[in-house]
Amino acid sequence: MFNRRTILRVLLAFSMVWLVGRTVLSTDNLLAADGGDSRDIVVVVHGLGRSKVAMWLLASRLESAGYRVARVGYRSLQNTPEQILDDISNQIAECCIGKSPKLHFVGHSLGGLLIRAYLTTNDIANLGNVVLIGTPNAGTEIVDNLRHNWWFKVLGPMANALGTDAASFPNSIGPPDYPVGVIAGKRGGTANDKLLPGEDDGLVSIESTKIDGMADFVVVETGHSSMRYDKGVFHHTLAFLKNSHFAQP
């Protein structure tokens, strides 16, 4: 049996995901007209139950660092993985293909999986570097332990496909053949150990973020949702985009 307080905490987190995913939509343009702009573009993809608004601070920091940034949004709670991939593929084709010297990708949580799946079926001639932030590359045990509950099914087909089994969405994606850096989060405490064994960021274990073929790996002391606002995460992201490896301590 799982600790009641732990289950309530996870339930609250996923309830917020459900509410935000249904009520918050961004209407900003993917990318302003280029006007001959020769800077590299970074495609930024948010996680489950969020909108591209959730990536505003990371996008702003990347813009200040000299990149053009396209924030891609999608409906993660209503649509299937295939529908979501079709959606983001169309957005990326419209905003970014062939419009910069290099095209980089940064994804938080589920956003990282979508980037990997997209790159599996799309050959980007000017592909740069890819950063995955808190991405459950091997799935998450939280889904394994909770998806039998009726309330979890409300989160939709994508959330229910994020387990660790061989047929899960994360495990259906092949290994990368491009430079990818993985940033994992670490949050103190053991209250959720029965749902999520080992060190984790609250929703994704450190071990499940790792992926065969990754070019670099780093752990940052921060929780899952707060990773996209964390300065350390940004500095590592920027370093990898520029140099194909994370910032040195």
C-alpha cells in the first residue's frame, strides 16, 4: 500500500496538470518574421498538461543569449501521441525548417520525448544540439503505479502511455543519432519512494532520464516543475547548445 499523503500529493500535482492543460492556451506566434535574421533557432517544447506559456522564462533567457526561439504548443490531455506529433510537426515545418544556420531543440519532460520522436521521422539537414530537461526517457514508475485508478485515466491517452513497460511511448522511440544532453532534477525527501523508487525530481527518477547515446548528463538540485525556471538548468542548457557539453563545475 502507498502512503496516503504521498498519493494525495501526486494526485494534486496531476490535478493541476489537468486544470492547466484545459484552461491555459497561448496565442502568441511561434516565431516572428525573420527579416533576414541569421541567428540560430531553438525550438522549445513544454511538458504534459502545460502550454507554451510555461516555457516563457527559459525562452526569454535563450533570446537574451542571442537565439531566436520558437515555443511550440500542443494539447496533451485530449490527443493521442500520434495526433500530438502531427501537430508539432506541422508547427515546426511552418516556423523553423530552413530558416536558420542551425536548428536546436530543448524539451521539458514530455516535450523532450516529443522532440526525440519527431527527430526519429524527420531528417533536419541543419540540426544542431538537443537538450532534454527532466524527460522520462525510460518512462516513469508513477504511471505504472497509478494508471489503474479511474481518475488517472482522465488525464488522457498520452499520460497513460508514459509508463516503463516495453510498449510505452518513451520506449517506442529509438536512440538518438544526434548530440543530446540530458538534465535530471533531484529533490530531497523519501515520501514518494513507494511510487517512485530512488532519487528523483518528484515525478521522474534520475535513472529514467538517462538514454543510450547521450553526449552528456548532469543532475541539478531542483524539482520537476521548477526545472524550467532554474538558473542552473538554463546555464547548462546554454552551454550544451553552444558546445555540445554541459557547463563545467
